[in-house]
Amino acid sequence: MSMTQLAIGGMTCASCAARIERRLNKLDGVTATVNFATETAQVQHPETVKGAELVRTIASTGYTATIPQPRAAADQEPTAGTADAKETGRAQTRGAELSLRNRLAVSAILGIPVIVLSMIPALQFRHSQWLAFALAAPVAVWGAWPFHRAALLNLRHAAATMDTLISLGVVVAFGWSTYALFLGGAGEPAVHMDVALFAPRGSASSHLYLEIAAALTVFLLAGRYFEARARYRASSALRALLDMGAKDAAVLRDGTEHRIPISALQVGDTFVVRPGEKIATDGVVINGASAVDASMLTGESIPVEVGVGDAVVGATINAGGRLVVQATRVGADTQLAQMAYLVEQAQNGKAPVQRLADRISAIFVPIVLAGAAGAAGFWLGTGAGTAAALTAGIAVLIVACPCALGLATPTALLVGTGRGAQLGILIKGPQILESTRKVNTIVLDKTGTVTTGRMSLNGVTATDRASDIEVLRYAGAVEDASEHPIAQAIATAARDQLGTLPSVVAFQALPGLGATATVDGRDVLIGRESLFIEREMPIPAALAAAMEAAARQGHTGVLIGWAGQAQGVLSVADTIKSTSVDAVQMLRRMGLHPILLTGDNIIVAHTVAQRVGIDDVMAQVLPAGKVDAVKRLQDQGKVVAMVGDGVNDAAALAQADLGIAMGTGTDVAMHAADLTLVRGDLRAAADAIALSRRTLRTIKGNLFWAFAYNTAALPLAAAGMVTPILAAAAMVFSSIFVVTNSLRLFRFTPDQKGQ
């Protein structure tokens, strides 16, 4: 199966998107999702169905489609081949906004005098109706042309959309006014125009509806303009994300710097990053040390210290010294690219509530056409006259436009996922929002999630024959030659406290046990207790007690000895992240029950859990057992969220009702998860759930008001209690309300008290 994303042109409402989606889904093996707000279609199709066939299918429906041009791998935009369609869609939205602005300005200049002249009898004069007609004609014809054109295209394909309702309303109002002026007696010099708040009684032959044609056009063009403007703004977060990357890089070739475009950068290239410059792409520092500002990607304001061997992410800013970096990922494989891709995927999908709205929109327009005809027939049948019948019929056509219904979900998704990207929270798809609402239990992997996953030295105990500094000095010297995580923790602590370390000779690693070397002429042994027993090196009682104390605390005790006996114990443990305690408290305040899940022994697990405030612990769980642990919780009726970062967490993340991956972890975990946290801060998990819940509440609020508006307004319009002008104003207001309510998500800020 292939995945193609297309930029769609000509859509004006949710009904348009639903029609295109239905037509594409009729093709064999094709699954399509059309998003009205982003003006894109995401199509999954077999290899036998080519892109050209998809374009022809959309064209046969009355719309246009653009296939993104393929790029060379090195020159791909960050969205793995879909950026062209996205950029085309944004350009179309921007172009539509400018076109609507110009059309709205001209229509308002001509139409507002018609409305004022019609509503204020004191301003009217002999033959003023003819001036109103002259001003209203270009508004009803040229100003409303986008609606007429779309209605005609739909008519050619035996379909009806919101534009059909608007066009009919304008045409009927202006057409009847033209008839009344030329043939019905409304053109007489003494005839005055008036605007009634309710449906007028009697014959329509002497009534003019010019102000209705003008007002409908101006109000609805204004609504379309503000919608286009809001959609363009709503995609600004993703647009900013795509623009974050560096444009060029200073690559080292034969010891000389060459400035090349970012598209020419390849894996394995080394490049220089000076203070204040953006890091060109993901890589590893091979020379230099600095502080890197990653706030644009992670939302974390504190710069991160990096040195030789540390990984850095493209688009982050070098805030300190000169760095030389070797590229490990370029183009669509970078972390920035994957972030943008995940945001796009989320914005193109649909939540279950949106699919319901789409189905309603698809059948809504034909029902409204029948309702308008029925309302007009009713008024004629009761003897109220053609004026009342026309007024009620036009009001029903206009008030029923399901524009707000179509904008309710996609605008909230656009803003919510965009705001998430700014905060370093990536939501994989809109269906995830439902999961965040239902979750009541959150399972936290220990290593790399609650803890840093990096060992550190916690304490040193020495015998009377040695000092703490001497123990640390010898241990650091020997362990500096080892790559083991525990050894590196000891060596790093020794270097930080003592500065320089003595050189060693005759170093020998003892796999699974420890190491031995000669330091300052002394033969030093370091490692497990079993190694000292094997070498028959005595362990003083004080050191044996220190080893037991370390084990009780969940730490790892490392013995060091020389001169025939053990001389000290170094206690090493995985470091708990400084934010984990706050994160657990936030999760509890959100109504979630935290559980610690780890493969470590029970003592270590309970020690960590107690320090961060977790009561329930699942310890000594193998990777395969993590999936079973999640299943057991689900079998108990719990809705489970799982937070992890490693390859061994991927299956459990996929099994959980809501999988949350720490972005500092592996790609496998991130692909298996529903939410990805770019920064390695557990508080971001609470922020992600809070943002998802807020977005879902916004969607449901939008849909409620959209449904409520149509439900309440339709009977009033059919009863003649809402004139077409009021109907147009109310319809525009409902759409603007939905869009502005969605834009409020841009103001979402992480709440340290939970949400």
C-alpha cells in the first residue's frame, strides 16, 4: 500500500470534504481522509491505483487536486514527502484569504449603502430603489460569484453543498427583486423599501429583497474571509516548526570549512557550529563543549551542557563554545522532521466525533433544500402570500448552512496539535484525544522515565587504612579505562571532584566481575564482592556493612582494594530525575493512579517509588512481561496509559490504551506510542494529557454550539421569525465563534497544579 497526500482546491464547506472522501473511498482498496480545515486529502491506496487516477477522481467531483513533486532524498522537506502538498495547501489558503479580502472590500463598499438605504426610510427618495438595484447588482453577481460557481459545479455533478444554499438564497432574493422592479410595480417612483423583522404578509410583487441579497453576500464573504484567515493562522505552529531548521552548514572537507546548503548535507559529514548558530542536523559532538538551547523543540528553557560523545538535535542553538559535530541523520530522518510529520499526521486525521459530523453534513443539505421548499409551501398554503413564503424559504436556506459544523473539529485539532508541537508534545492522531479522557491508571517505566537512566556516585566509605579521597582517586583511575556504565559513573565523579586522575598501567577488564590495574605502583582491584572472595582478599566488617546498606537502599556497592585487602566501598545508583516527584503529584491531581514498572529488583524499585511518591510497584518484570502487566490492569477494568522510552517498552506502549514515549528514548518506542514527549521530563506527560483533554473539550464545545445553533435556528426560520439578514449574521457568528474558540488553545500553558 502507498500513502499519498494531496492539496485540494475548491472546497468551501464540510459537505465538499465529505463528497470528495466518499468518491475516493469508492475506488478499490482506497482509504481516504479529507480535511476541510487543512485543505488536504490523505489517501492510502494500492500500487495499482496511481496518483493521476486520484486526481482525476477528485476532478470528476468538481474540485482540483495537486500531487507533490518527488524530491531527492537529501533534499526532502521534514515531512517525509508530504511537505509539498502541505505547503501547496497553505499557499492556497493564503491565496483564498487575499482573494476573499478584495472581494469582501468591494462588496461591502457597494452593499452597505443598499442595506442602510433599505432600512432607513428617511434616507429614501424618488427612484432610490433603482440606485439600490444598481449598487446591489454587482454584489449579488460578482461578489457572490464564488458561491454561484461552486453551486453550478455541484449541480453539474448532481450534488448540493452549503454553497448551493447560499447561492439559491442570493439568486432568489435578487431575482425576485429584479422581477418586482421591472414587472411587478416596485419600480414606481413612490414605492419605498422597508425591512421587516418578521416575514411580511401579502404579495411579493411589490416587495424588494435587494438588501437581503447584498447583506447575505457581505456577511457570508466576511465569514469565509475570517475562516480562511483563522485556518492560515491555525497552521502557523507547524509552519514555524518547518522553518526552524538551519538553511546551511559549515562542513569540514580536508580540514577546510565549506558552507553548503542543508540539502547537500549527508550522514557522516562533520560540520562546525559556532556560538549563536543553529545546529544543522542531528549528530554527535566529536570536538568541543558548549551549552545547547533546545527550547524551540522541547519547550525546556534551560540550556543543556554537551561535550564529546553527546548527541545533539538539528535546529537547536549553540549557546556557548565552538562545536564540531558529525551528522547522524539528515532530511526526513531528523528529529525535527519526525516532529513535523507526526503533527501533520495528527492534523490530517479525524476524531470519532468529526466522522459523525461529516456524515450529518453529507445528508444535511438535501434535507435543508426540502425544508426550505416545505416552509415556502406552508406559508403559501396558509394564505400568507408570496412575500412571507420567500422570506421563510430564503431564511431556512441561509440559517441551515453547516459551516460551523465542518470547522468544529479540524480547527481545534490544528491549533491543539500545533500548540503541542511548540511545547514539545506530539499527538499522533485525533483518536488519541478520546483515550486521554478515559485514562485512569498510568504505568511508569523506571529507567529513563522516572530516573535518568545514567548511573552516578552516591557515596564513598573507606577503612581506617585509607581516606575517602584516596579510594575515589584510585577507583576513578582504574574505572576511567572501562566503558561500563558503573565504571563511567565512578570515573566521572572522581574527575569532577579531584580534577586530574593518575595514569594506570597493566589494566585488565574482568567481564562480569570488575577490573584490575596498577596505580602509583600499587596493584588495585575493583569490582563485585564475589571477585574479592575469589581472590581471597579480606573484606573488613565496616565495608561489609556498607555493602549491605547500599543493597537495602537499592544501590550497587563496588569494592576497591590494594595491599592485600579491601580498602573502600563506592555506592552507585541510577539518578532520579529532579522533576519526577512533581510529575507524580501532577498525575495524581489529574485523577490518575501511578504504578512503577521495572525490571529491577524489588528493593531498588520500592526505593525509587518511595522517593517519588508512588505506592504500587511491579518489579523484576521482563520485557515480555511488561505487556502482560498492562493486560492484567486492563482486565481489571482499568484504562491504562503507559510511559516508557526503551525498545523493551515498545510492545507495552502499543498494548496500552494510551502510549506515551519519552523523546529522549528510542525511535521504536516513539513509533509505538500515541503521544511523544520531545523533552525527557516526566512532567511533560501530565502536560500532554492536559492539552489533549483541553483539545477534546474544545472540539465537543464547538460541536455542541454548532448543533445547537442549527437545531434552534431552523424552526425559527421556517416559522418566519428569523429574516434572511438575521440568518446570515447568525450563521457567520456561529462559524467565527467556533474558530475563535479553537484559537484559544494557543493560550494553553502547562499547569503545574494539573488539569
